Amino acid sequence: MFERIEVFDKRYSELNSRLYEPSVAADPDEYQRVMKEIKSIEEIVLTYRDYKKALQTEKDSLDILNDNSDTELKELAQLELDEAKQQIEALSEQLKILLLPKDPNDDRNVIIEIRGGAGGEESALFSAVLFRMYSMYAERRGYKIEIINENETELGGYKEISFMINGEGAYSRFKYESGVHRVQRVPETESQGRVHTSTTTVAVLPEADDVELEINPNDLRIDTFRSSGAGGQHVNKTSSAIRITHIPTGMVVECQDERSQFKNKDKALKVLQSRLLKQKQDAQANEIAADRKSQVGTGDRSERIRTYNYPQGRLTDHRIGLTLYKLEDILNGNLDEVIDALVTADRAEKLKESMEQNG
């Protein structure tokens, strides 16, 4: 493990020296490339340097304890030794986690598709609640939201809505949201005051790069139509909405958010690329890990991952057994506690698998 980190440490020093070279400073693209590589290994290197400092403190403290008769000095050395041992253990565990293979999609932008499931209008209304929650969370983290397509109901819910979240590391934060979200509450459409259960499905896709997945234009059927909505002034009078069908897979993508047909086509192609990339990556992952499945994973569209219970103010994530009685706070975009718990559980599972594989 430490041989690998020594290589990172040496490379980190080389890269930091390169930043001061005139040729790098004068080339914005090269400067960005160097900075990106520095950032990718910085946490490992700095943690390793702290680890080495703690090892040196341990050695120095042991030397004092073995070679000195001053009682007061020995007491101080013992305190430093105890603290150094705790640091060594904690930093060693942190390094094991940092050296786990990184999800190559983590730094990408993300496309989220929310669709109403069982429960009719109530499901559509909860889709709007989830969209609001994700929008507020994205705003807190400084991400930018761009709506791709929406199919709104008369009561303000969504039969479906798809949108892109732009920002560094967006996929790493949202990837655990994929799956079936269950809500238990008294519906706004229900006058009897009974608690109903409905579901909404969320799909999370990393944005695909153009170079990663080429789509044959002959495989596409592109139709134009008039945008539809809840009615009133939002109805589009021109045929600017786009529907793209990928003939080999039967995959259909619609985009009607923009007034421009070209912009809608561009967005729809982006979603199609991302869906096809996700399909390809899922197939590869299933081949590699056919005999084992991560406890947390990034969710499956058919898997019930979470319950939102309004009467009890409770959120439960079924994958990791997490229950929090702060539902309103979470629905207002304070998702970090939930996502951090999922990240920690996922890392722990991967670390366990890594240790089992290595003997």
C-alpha cells in the first residue's frame, strides 16, 4: 500500500513544481490539466504525510521513554505516544479508503429523471416534492440546474420531469438516489384524512462525453411535436418539442423545455447518450460482479430504497437501515446527513470486499 502512495507523493511534488514553469503558467489548458491531476491525488498525499508525521512522533516518544529518567518528561512523552498511536490507526484506515478504486463517473454532471409511480395524482405531487428537494440541495452545494423535459399535471405535480445538475462532483452526491421512493401521507386530494402510500421512481445518469459513445444517426428516428403542459399561457404554439427514438434499443427521449427546436434536440441527444452509457456501464458492472452485489450500490429503478413518512416526520433509507426524524428539514434540501451515511456505508462495503479479495 505504502509503495503506491510513495509514487503519488513523488508525483505530487513534481506537479507542484511544474505549476511554476513559465510554459505551464502561459498555457491555461495545461495549467488546468496539472491542477486537475494535483487535486486527484492531493488528499491521499496529505493524509500520508500526516501518517508519516505520526509515525515519527511515535518513534521520538518511544526514544524519550527508553532513554530518559526525567519523570515529567516521560509523562509528556507517554501522552504524545498515546495520541500518535490513535492517529496512526485512524490515518491508516483513512488511507485504505482513499486507495479504493474511484468511481470514474463521480466528477461528472448528472441527469435525474423523476417519474410518478403507483398512486396517480398523489405520486405526481410527490414527484414535485422530490424535484424541489433536489433543487434546493443542488443550490446549497453551488450546482446549477437545467430542466430538460417536464410533464406537469393540473394540480402542480409531475407525471415525469428530467433535469441536469451541473457541478463538480454532482454525480458522486446524487448517484445513491436511483430507485423507488415511497411516501406515506394524507394526500392533498383526499378529504377523509387517511394515510395513503404511493411511489415515485428516480433514475440517475452520469452525463456522457461525446467521445465516449458515438450514436449512428441512422439508428435515430426524430419527431417534432407541440409542447404540452398543464394548460394556459404555457402551451407552446409551435412544433419545437423533440422526440428521439433509438431504434436498436427502443429507447425514447423527449425534450420540450426550450423554445428552440435545435436546443431541444441537443438536450434530448445528451440524455439519450447518458442513458445508453449507463446501460453499457451497468452491463459491464454486472459481468464483473455477477456473483456479488454491493450493499448500498447506486440503486436500481425497481428497488425500494427510501420511505418518507409524513405523520411521523420520519425518513428511512432501507439500504443501510438509517432512520431520521427530521423529514421536513430533509425535504427542504438538507440531504447531506443522508448522503454522507450512504457514502460511508458504500466505502465500508467496498473496503470489506477489497480485504476479502486480497486474502
